[in-house]
Amino acid sequence: MMTTSTVLNNVDIETVGGLIQAIETDPAKAQTTWAAHVTWKGAFASEARIRTFEPSKSDEPPALGGGDTAPNPVEQLLGALGNCLAVGYAANATVAGIELKALRVDVKGDLDLHVFLGLKDGHAGFDSITATVTIDSDAPAEQIEELHAKVQASSPVGHTLQNAVPVDVRLG
């Protein structure tokens, strides 16, 4: 009797396949809403509550007047991109049958503080973000290139950062 593994890269292939099938059957299931609830904790510290997880803390480094008790929001944004890419590589590699031995995503961004500090008007966000992906796999280079292209084409956080997304900040 032959058994087939349903786990690759610690990803349950049946679960991923089930989600894909459910969305193909009922496209409305693809529409999701995500939320975070942030509470200020004094000075430049805050915490985000997401679902039922422990709060994710945020603070600024001392050079920006913070207590340096947690990553700051722009560092968390870089981390969110790196984490989203890692999920994309793991999911797409698994679906393609590519075994990953190791995966690392190094993300950095350049930001000018002039606008944030009120010293001039303009763009307050990152001027550029670079993500360098290192993959250890026995898969042929062509397969890794295909995987890389697929992940770039399907990363929700990557697409959010690359394209203008309406942001509506309201007083409640």
C-alpha cells in the first residue's frame, strides 16, 4: 500500500487545496475583512489587538523620542511585507511540490523624517523598500524563478504597498 504525504514545508496541502476549492465553488468566500484595534499606552507606545492574540506592541527608538520597548510602526510594516512574502513562498512552493530547506526575507526601506517631524510638506512614507529573498532548495533554478514571479504577482501586502490604496482615517 502506497501512502501519499499531505504535508510539505510543514504546510497541510489538503487544507490549502480545500480553501482553493471552496473559493472556486463560491467566489464570495474570497472576500475577507481583517482588522486591528490599536490602543495608545502613553508616550509613543501603543498596542494592536488582532483577533485573540496577545497584543502586538509598538514604540519608537530613543532617537525619535520613544522608549524603545518594541518595534516602531514602519519596522512593523517592513516585517508585515517580509512575513507576507514568506507565506507566499511557503504556500506556492508547497502547491508546486517544491521542498524548501530554508527561506529568509530581508526587508529594508529608506524614509526621510522631514515630513513626519513637520519640517516640510510632502510624502511622509518610505521612498523605497527592498526585499531580498534567500531560498535554500534542491529545486532547479527555473522552478525557483517561477516561484519568485508567482509570489511577487500574488502578495497582498506587496500589492498594497505597490499600488495606491484608498485610506480613510476618520474621527469616531
